[in-house]
Amino acid sequence: MIQASTIQTSTIQTSRIQTTIIQTSTIQNSMIQTSTIQTSTIQTSTIQTSRIHETEGANHIAVTPSL
């Protein structure tokens, strides 16, 4: 009795390759504002002088403003 046996062993390997590309973009927008504030204060003063006249013969004092 002759027995002929053939044993075949197959190994199949499946590999997965993952490629990850990460791109990071940074956009900065800068605005520079320059403000100039000028405040002017003008004061005008008006000084009025009054003359005092004494009338003759009486003790009455009349005040007349002079411009």
C-alpha cells in the first residue's frame, strides 16, 4: 500500500498602509489704528469797569458802566 500525501500551506499577508497628511495654515490679519485727538479750550474773559460819578449838591452816587 503506497500513500502519497501532499500538504500545501499557504500564508497570505495583507498589509494596510495609512498615510496621514496634516496641513496647518495660520493666517493673521493685523490692523493698526492710530488716533490723534486734539482738544482745545479757548477762554475769553470780558472785564467791565464801572465809573462812579458824584453829582454836585447831593449825596447821590450814580454808577455808569463804561465799555
